[in-house]
Amino acid sequence: MSTNELEVIKMLYPQYSLWLISGEIAPEIGQASPEYDEVNSKLDSSRRG
């Protein structure tokens, strides 16, 4: 992946910047991964219902 492609993805998904670059997440500062968001959304829906 080129740096130009990374810049575009970073603009589209700023919440994944840290994960894209380092493979790490920091939810406390709004940096997640798609997998983290998916699991978190399932947990939130099970708490509601």
C-alpha cells in the first residue's frame, strides 16, 4: 500500500489511524480497529436487549 493510499484511508477513517500504522488500538483516545468496533457494537446491543 502506498503512502497516498494510506492518507486517503486515514482521511476516510481517522479512528483507525493508529491501528493502520502500528496495529495497536487506544479506545480511550478514540483509536480503534474494525474488529474492536464490531465486537463493541455487539456488546452494546446485547446490553440494550
